[in-house]
Amino acid sequence: MPDDESTPAATITPYRDGPLLVRGDFALVTPEGEPIERRRGTVALCRCGKSAIKPFCDGTHKVARFRS
């Protein structure tokens, strides 16, 4: 992506009753600052707190009936 103020490096889209979808150029780190490996340019981050693969979403929000 071009490096100017009109083009964000990353976009975060909160899906209704679901995860945060993060796209673009971003770093994902633990609270201690350690890198978290990601294999894709777009990731879905858990918002319900029930995922078995946190911080990533595994779809558990549907079973848990998470509502945002």
C-alpha cells in the first residue's frame, strides 16, 4: 500500500456478533511484546473470549451465542 495519510496500513472490521477482521500490514504481539505468528495477511481475532486458539477466532462465538 502507498505510504500516505489517506491509505491506512491496516483496517479492522468488527463483525456483528463475531470476530474482529484485521487486514493489511500489522504486527500481532503478546502483552509482553513477543510476536504472535500469523500465516495470513488477514486474521480474525476472537471477541467472545471462548476461542480455543486465542487470540484467533475459531467460530466458538456462534455456539456461545456471543452478541456484540
